[in-house]
Amino acid sequence: MQDVSFDWIDYYREFAHVLLQYKNKRAELVQLIPLIYEKSGLDMPTLENGELQDIDPFTIYGFFNKSIKEENRKRILMAIKEIFSIQAAIPLVFNSVPFLNNRNAIYYHFLPDRGAEDIDDLWELFDAAICYADESTYDKQRQVEQYFDRVINKKGNANSKVTMGLYWLAPDVFLNLDSRNTWYIYESQKIPAEFVASLPDVDPKISAKKYFQIISKVRQYLASTKGDIKNFEMLSYEAWRYSTEVNENEG
């Protein structure tokens, strides 16, 4: 595999730690959201019916991880860098970054349809995921599992959206199970059939237990092979590259 840059990882990781500081200061955070769009010169998406009351961190990551022009992605990241004093450089490329469907880029429901704990649960998953990425102990994994199962079973959330959010925070720890990666792992025949047969089935709303089993098995498989794909970000890049090649040949 050719040399591929993943220069977005440092920025995404640093912003996650900075954003976590607003977990209990969400009224302050809500006031900063319009400023992101004011500074970037872009129209703010609709985030609530009426005035924005609360927001979760994964939706904020969705601002710059959905299908928009790369120029606009960088403008949003530049505004965030200024507002939140991010030290990491603005990414030049976004290799292996999965993007949300623009029509489903928010992780909560608008009032009055969302549950009282919906946004709290998203923050708890975000917090637990960062803590686990920093120190991957069994107890911290259990915290991730608890909130993963809560969040993925909410209406509008499923494998792609939830695991994508975790991957943005720590691609060396969390595997993105969007449709492209799932196809590559399970169906592309680029991975030995005997290994694929050892993996749990991927349900539309996978359990945290199965998710961590897949993470563990895929990580062990990548470490054991002689190929160039040695981590999840390289796997995601190759899944994108190969699926694009297949689609072009079929077209």
C-alpha cells in the first residue's frame, strides 16, 4: 500500500478532549455553536425545533464529518480551532474518515420527541470512549458497553452512525462498522473466509459485546498478517479504495 497520510487523527483526538470539558457546561457550549458557523461563513444546520437547548458531542463532530465540500469542512475546523484553542494543525486530507448521511447527521431527536436522558447518554458514551481510549482497562470497557447499548438502541441510531462516532475519536481503538467497512470485512473476499466465519454476525443494532468481539478479532487478524494493513485506519482506507475500484469496474 502506498504511503497514506492520516493527519486528521491528532486534531480529532485533541478536540475530543477539549469538548469533553463541556460535558457539564452545555449551556455555555450551546452558545458557541452559532459562532462556529458565523466564523466559518456557512449556514448553521437546523439542530432543534426553535431555539437550541442542548447538544451532544457526536452531533458536533458531525458538523465536519458529513457530505460537504472539503473546503467547507476545513472552514468549520478552522473556526473550531480558533474558538476552542485547538493546538493541532488543520488536516490537509481526510483519508479513511467516514462521513454521515446529511439527512441523518444528528444523534438526537428534536423536542418534544427525545427522551429526557437521550443527550446525557450520548455524553456518557463520549466520556467513556475517551477514557477507554486513554487507558483500555476492563472496567472502562464495561462503561463504554453500558452506554453503547443505550445509544445504539435509540431510534435513528444504528451500527454505522454509532461506531463511526467512536472511530472519529480514536481510530486506533474503535473500528468503524459502516456499510463500506462491513462489506469489506464480511463480503469482499479480501479477508480469508475462515476468519470471516469466526466473526459474530453484524445485526443492524449490534450489541456492545459483539462489537468488542469484532474489534478484538480484527485487531488480532491484522497483527498476524504480512500485509500493509496493520490498523483500523488503514483498513478503512483500503475498504474505501477497493470498494471504489469495484464500483468503477461494475459501472
